[in-house]
Amino acid sequence: MNKKVPMDKIDFMRRAIQLSEEKMMENSGGPFGAVIVKDNKIIAEGYNQVISINDPTAHAEIVAIRKACEYLNTFQLSEAEIFCSCEPCPMCFAAIHWARIKKVYYSNTRKDAQKIGFDDNTIYEELTKNNNQRKIPSIQFLSMEGKTAFKTWEEKIDKTPY
């Protein structure tokens, strides 16, 4: 059952989809686009650039978040919404949370993406496993030395919490 979606939100989603199609055809990367909206205005656009700049983190959402933060000169987008041509992958989902974006809208699902060769399911599964059960080993060492910077942060008077 679909709720009635305001026309401006439809336009924002259509722009994200348009970016995904245009930039995919230009061989920038996969078929993914995103726009970030604040005060009912697009403040940043992103599209998948994994192939074009050889950066596995250059997903549409990450690119859009970086641009929005630069535009607003802040690391928090708590008054913004993001429109994505596809349900965000685990990396993008985490970045959206770190940026504190207040709402996510998406068109295609992660199952739709899986059908065309973009399988995030393995990452979702890996996140539920213990470190010693993961495909990529995670080994902790020098933990006492590593805690020095954490203690310094904890005691730092002029820190900016985030």
C-alpha cells in the first residue's frame, strides 16, 4: 500500500534515478544516483564513480554526502533527506547514519540490486559474524598502545563531539 507522495519528493527521486542512468551510460560506475535535499531544495547530487575514479567507496550516497557537507560546511546533515535510486548498501547506510540524515527514500531494493550483480547480502551476513568467523580476518593487537589516543580524546577539553 503506497502512501501519497508529494510531487516535490517524486521530482527528487526522479533526479536520483536520472543521475543513475546518465552516469552509468557514461561508464562512471554502476546504476546508482542520489540527491540530498534540505529545505525542499537539492543541495548535493552524487552518482556511482567506483570505476571512473578507481575508488570502491565512491558510491552515489557517499559522493552526495561529501558534497552536501562541503556545501553546508558541516559534518552533520541532520536537517537533510536523501533520495537514492537504490536502497543503500551497508557502507552507505552507515555513512547516512554518521551524517545524521533524517530520512532515506529509495527506489530499487537491495534484492533488485542483487539480481543485476550487486550483492550486498554477503556484507550484511559478515556483520553478524564474530571476527574469527569472517572471510577477511580481523586481528586485534597492541590494544594498550592504541588506547593512548582514546584516553587523550576522552580528556581533551576542546574536542568537537560527533
